[in-house]
Amino acid sequence: MAEERGEVVVLPERTSRACTEMSPTSPIVLERRRRATVSPRWQVANAPRASLGLHKGADTIPAQNSVDAVQELNQRQASALDELRLFRTTLDSLKARLPALEYFVANSSLKEEDDDAELERIVRSFGDPVTTIAGGNPDGPGSGEAGAGGSEPLQKRARTSFGGQGQTGSTATAKGKGKQKQDPDEGEAGVEASVNLEFYALGRPRVWAEPNMRTSAVAVDDSDAAATAGPSSSPSHRNAILPPASEGQSESPVALFANGDALLRAAPTSEQEKIIFHQGLDVYGFHHAVIHAPDFYAQVEAFHELGNGQFDLASLAWLSAYFALLAVSAKLVTPEQQDEMGFNDAEMSACANRWFQCAIACLYRHNFLQNHDLACLQAIAILVLSGRDAGSATLIASLLHAGLSIAQDLGLHRLVSDEQWAAAFKDKPQRLRAKSLIDREIRKRVMWSLAHSDWFAIPYRTYSTLTRAQITTPLPLNAKDEDLAKGEAVDRPRDEYTPAAWLLQYIEIGASMANAFESSRSDKSTAAQAYQRFLQADRELETLLKSLPTWLKPGAPTDGMPPCVEALRTTFFISLQHKILSIHRPFLARPSRATTYALSRKRVIDAARAILREAPRAKDIRLWTAIYHISVASFSLTLELYEQLKGPSPDNEAIRNEIQQALPTLEGLKSASAIADRGLGLVTPLLADEKRMREEGGAMQPKDKRKVSAAGSWCDEFVR
């Protein structure tokens, strides 16, 4: 019966780009399908008798030539279903082509002579629209993994980021359940561009290609033989099992620092070590607070007493913390201290990166994912909290997740209450009680440091690894080092500064943010209720800002505080304003933002302006957080200036001046900080473009809107 079916009609190419203009169930399509699939024998059986050369009196067609109506109907249904499957599969394949087309649109600033070759390369990459891209799954739309064949320009796709949402076809299908994501409106594009710029300032592009899908060194064979040799001979399969091209691939830290001799060659001299650790513990130790300074200095002394072979004899877990502290502290030394050690900014940054690699090598060599150790968690916490300017931000983000998992395996999230501990050690010797208390407080600080770092990242990931309710460990005591050394569980007043005081403030900020985002994900809460929870978090942060502890207030006494008091206070103010900006920014992308979320836009602008007004006071602060938050505020307000091209606000010129006043801070720190260098390199061209468009007449042209919405794409190459 198969040969008796009519051929499937192939519709001619259309000039329209829309593949959904005519529904597959529309009357026209159904009629075409009916005509295309009708059986010749059915046509004969139902044709007018005159057309068959028969007169009214002629005999009817013999019984053996009659057709079973039910059987023929089933055949028609099967044929129609086959065509419907082909249509659906083709539709999926067309959707799979869209990301490659988007790439070409976003990266169409090529030279004219290169356009044809580039377009041909992209078009050739599409592959067969049915078998290669869609995967041939006949179960309906969205059932296939679009792009699974790997026929897309993968290395280029990794750079394409329309508002930070670019991703491989298979991932897009899996997350979107087969639905094509609609193009973001201008507000959403602006928000996404701002978030992308934050990632790029850290040197961490927001979208990455899968490692096994990067361009391999193996040449792609386009010959007919390769095409007919079977799936196992596909170039994409060969590329998947071969290592990626060496270009741009950094050497493994373990290979670089595989033994004690390599670590010894990388280590600082004794005098350099003293200067660096003084800066990282005695001056800026508050920024991580996971090291008990007196104990650590005693351990370093014991380490040097090991003599020759000390880097082979010492615990790799302890060495990971040792090098992690060296790495973050090296970024904090002053220019005068650098001169004393004989380094300039570039050489000091190189040392910091080398010690960062040493710390990672020690973690890997210790097999820290299997051999859990508190010292490894201290190393991770130090890098997460204070080391974003010393090494790979992508690696640090991965370490944070690993650290949270290890901390839970060690039970750091469920330590007993302070009262239970005090009762258990009430009659113990003072030395034993002190040792236990120091260890307990460091564990608490490590747990809460990793937790609040995770909560600060919720606005970018929309989830947290560990919620506030899952942590039953008491908050760290607001205690001084000498309190712990005496074995006294002292919890000093909030207004009194201690090494843990900064951490306690950050825990409060992070918990407020986490509660807002967790409440917004409740199935029972409406959009209005979720927004009210964010407004509540805003009020909590504003209350915290207005009721600062004494040691954070400008002009307050500095007794017992580190010598960097002003830097500490400026950094905290900038950081808190950034958290206010972070919780409100997602609402700028909502469709009803002009009315319902008008307050959020105002809060974002106000917070960013407050950061930039504080920026001149941060010109000598080398903490990565202050530099990063100033860069973020600059991005946010520069993109706001783009938005105001349609109609400048009364504050337009004041905003522009505040951005310009903040740039010298980044300029002065760019030789010492990669974040400052990247931030300056990203915001400067944005400002230049905004000035050009403003002078050309105001409102953005379509090409300029694309530039803003694809901000991540055009600056990706700069970051790499």
C-alpha cells in the first residue's frame, strides 16, 4: 500500500522569515495535506462515472477492486501523521538555527570583505535541518534536543550573550521545555547587560561553552566518505574524545607545583612573608576573619623550624591556607611596602597569582574533596572572601560550592549551642578549654563566611546552596583573640569592634537578602507578595545603614581597631549600597516596571550614585570588593544614561559627573588590580558611545539598542 500513497507535497520556499505564520491545523494546510495524501484507488472509486468512460447502465466496478473505507482512512491518517511529524521536526530544527542567526546579528561588525565568508561559515554550520539539528525525534515539538548534533559554531556561541542568556541549543531546550525564549525588552536587556558587565569585571564571562565542545585541534573532514562512514566517524565525536586545543589552556597548578621544591621556589623570603602577613592579618584580617592570628603566627614559626624540606614535611592542607593567605595579602600591601620588598605593582600581582596557584595545587594534591580538613576550608574561605583579584573568579565560585558541601560533611552547619559547649567544658583545664574554643569559633566563622558569600550570589543565580533555616550553628561570638586564648566564651556588645564584628554585619546583610529571595520562590506567594518581601529586605538594609555600630560610624573613636579604619568604613558603606542595588535590579526588567516597580528603579539609581559619591574616598583601598562595587555602580549608571537618551532626567548631568568623578579611583588602582583595569576598560567605551549618541540627537537607533542589549558579547574578547 505504501507505493499507492501520493507523494508528500514540498511547499516552495517563502520569502517570509516567520516559520509559524500558518498553523499546521489551519484549513488551508489541512486541505493541502488531504489532497497530497489521498489514495489513487480512493480517487478511482469515488470519481464520476462519466469521467471513467462509463454510462449509467454500465456494470459497477468488480467487488475485488473495491476499497475498505476504514483501511483507507487509517492510511490517510498515517500519512498525515508522518507529514505532521516532519513538519514539527523541521520546526524544531528551525528554532535550533536561531542561536546561530543571533550570533551573526550580534557580531555583524565585521569588515565588508569578511561578511560573505563569515555568513557562509555560519550557514554551513547549520547542518541538515531534520536529522542533524533536531535529532529526528518524532514524538512532537520540543521532544528533540535541538543542537545536539553539535553543528553550531560552538566557539563563537560561547561568546554570544544576548543579555547574558545565550546558551547551547540543548540547554535552552531543556530549561525552556521546548519553548523559544522571547527577545527581552529594553529594560530586561539593560539589566542583563549590567549583570554581564559585573561578571566581566571579575574576569568571569557569564556564559561558557562546555569543555568537550570547544574547537579541537583535529581538522573537520567535510568529505563524502566522512559523511557516510557512520556516527562514530563524525568529526564532532572525534573532537569530544580528544583534548581541547592547547591555545588559551592554562597549565594545571599541580603540574606547576608538584612537589616541595617547586613550592619552596615560589615562596617569599622570610622578610617578605612578615610584611605580607602583617597586612593580611593585622591590618585587613577583618575581611575574612577565619584565621586566629596568634595561633597562625605560632604555626608559621614552627613551620620554619622544620628546616630543609619544610614544604615536603608540612601538611598540604595547612600549606593551602598558608599560600591562600599569602595570595590575598599580597594584593593589599601598600606601594611603600612594595618598594621595601623590591616589587612594583605588576610584579606584586604576579606573586599573588603564583601563590594563588600554589594554594590550589596544595588543595588538589591533598585531595581535598575526599580528605576533608578544616585548614582546606580556611583556604577556600580566604580565597572566596578576599581573593577574587588574586586568581580565577570562575575557580573561586566552584570552590565556594565545594566548600559548602565539605562544611556540611564536617557538621559545621549544626554545631551545638554556646550553652551546651560551656556546660561540657566547664570543669576542663584552661588550656584545653582555650584550644577547643578557638577551634569552635573558627569553625563557626568558616561556616557563616561561606554561607553569606553564597547568599550574596543569589541575585545572579536565583538560588542558594544552603538556606538560613538549614544552619543551626550559633553565630560567631563577638570576641577578641585574647578572649578566645583564655578559653572565655565572651560575646562583646555590638558597638565594640572585634575580629568577628565585620563578619557578623555581613551575616545580617546576607540573611536579609536570602530571606527575600527564598520567600519570592514560594508557590503560595503572588508577585505582589513577593515584591513586598523584597521591599521588607530593603527596609531592613536601610535600618542597618541608619543604625550602624559605633565602630562603623564616621568620626567615631577607633580604639582597638586596625589602622585601616577609614578604609574599613568606606568599604562597608559601598558594599551595603551594592546589596540594595542587587535586590532591586531584577525588577527593572519586569514588563510593568514603569509603574509597579518604579521604586526599584529609584533605589538602584540612588544606591549606585551613593557608591560613586563615596568612590573618591576609596582611591587607596585595594580590597577587591570596593573596586568591584565601584565598577558595578559605574556600569549601572552608564546604562541608565543610555536609557535617558529617550528623555533626560533633571539629574542626568549630575549622574554623568558622578561617574566621571569615580573613574580616577579605578584609574589609580588599575596597575595593582585586574578588576579596576577591566572595570575602567569596560565603562570608558560605554561612556564614549553614550556621548556620541547624545551629540547625534538623543534617542537610540536600533543598532545602538542592540549594542546595549548585547553588551556582554562585544566586551567578551576584551576580558579574555
